[in-house]
Amino acid sequence: MQCPKSNLDVEYGCSTLHVGLWTFLDTLTPSEYIPQQHGPATRLQRHTNPEVDDMSFRRSYWSFAVLLVTLTSIAVISQTKVPPAADWDTFRPENEEFSILMPKDTSTEITKVPYHKFELNLRLYLSAPAAGPVLGVASVSGIKANAGSELERFNSYADAFKTLFGPKVRKDAVAKMILIASKPFHGYTGRVYKLTIGDLTGTVNAYVTRKRFYAVAILNAKKDEALEDKFLSSFVIPDKPVEQVASSEEAPANNTPPNSKD
């Protein structure tokens, strides 16, 4: 029997499959017969020891069960396999200050979207394959730094992201975002959220600078801490510049003319 050329041959060897399959086929004969493969043709010979035959049957059954479970596991792993590092690259979009490690199939969408009384400038960088994790970075501007307190500005941006990002991942899906922790980043205010969109769950790291709001999101059907850490930790922005406090200058004293003597 010639070995087929397949991925299974590479990982497990064709001989292992042949042994398991032949062992299983042996069990298809009546329990009181065993195959004899001496000579050009296979013939059946009556076995007169039922205990030995029963042990052979059980051993054959468990061998096939182990083989079946192994093959099933290989199929599942191959379907949920994370893209190799060769398919990732450092992503530095034009007119942006950040860089991040993302898959090479990342798409870019630049648009203006209304949000309450504001018009937001949205740049969305998204990798959303049919099967596998969803990775995205939203870069948003349009809410000026002097529009309320920094907390109010951050909350407005976070709510806008939650509203706009959900339909990009799952059509007509409503995103649920829960604050987990505060996480300052390069001197800027930062937060960590748990994000759920349909059947996907993941994490969002959000940061706000004087000019823009960034939301770095990863979603997956199954938790993958290694992939999540790889993606989120690769996001880099410049450090917050040191604010120069202008020293107040003393106003020169008004020189009043001397009183003239009459």
C-alpha cells in the first residue's frame, strides 16, 4: 500500500496510519475469526481461544479510538491556527504617530462620522479574516482638548468607538464595553476595557492625547493570551512632551513723575 502525500504523512508518518487502519479492519471480521495474511491471498482461520480474541478486539478498538481522536485534534488545530509571524509586519500608517505589529492583510478606512454635536475624523485599521482573531486600531479626532474636562473627552471618544466599531466587525451587532482598569501610557491617560461583539470577546487598550484618541482592540472566539499580549504590547506612540510652564514676568513698575515743587 503506497503512502499518500499529505500533511498527515509529514507530521505523523504514513506507517502509523496504516497500522491503525489495518488494526481496525481486523476487528470487522467475526469475533471468532482472525485474518491470516500468509501467502498471496488472505484467508480466515478459526480461532479457538475466545479470551485471546476478545483481548485482540479491545486492543484494536482502543487503537482506532486513539487514532480518530488524534486526527480530529489535528483538523481543529489547523482551522484555528494563528497566522505565522511571517504574515505580520510593523504597521506605520501615513500621517499617524503610532506604530504596531499587525497582519499584512490590514485594511484602511478613512471617513468622517457624526457623533452628537461633533464631526469625528475616523481612521480605522482592521484585520478581520473569516476565521481567526479580529485586530483593529481606531484613530479618532474631532473633540478638542478644551471641550470639557479630560475625563469627559475620554468618555465621549470611548463611547463613539464602541458605537462605530461594532458594525465593522459584526453587521448589526451591538458592542458591549466594560471598563477594567486605568493604564497610563507614555505619559497619556489610558484605560483597559473588556469588549464583546456578538460571539467575539477581547480587550481594548484606549489612550487619549491632545490631538487624537486611539483604541487598540483584539477580539477572538477563544481566549489567546499570547496573541493578545503580542498585539497590544506592540503599540507605540511618542512620549508626551514636557509641558513648558511659562514663567510669569514681573510687570515693570509705573514710574510716576516726581512731584514738582511750586
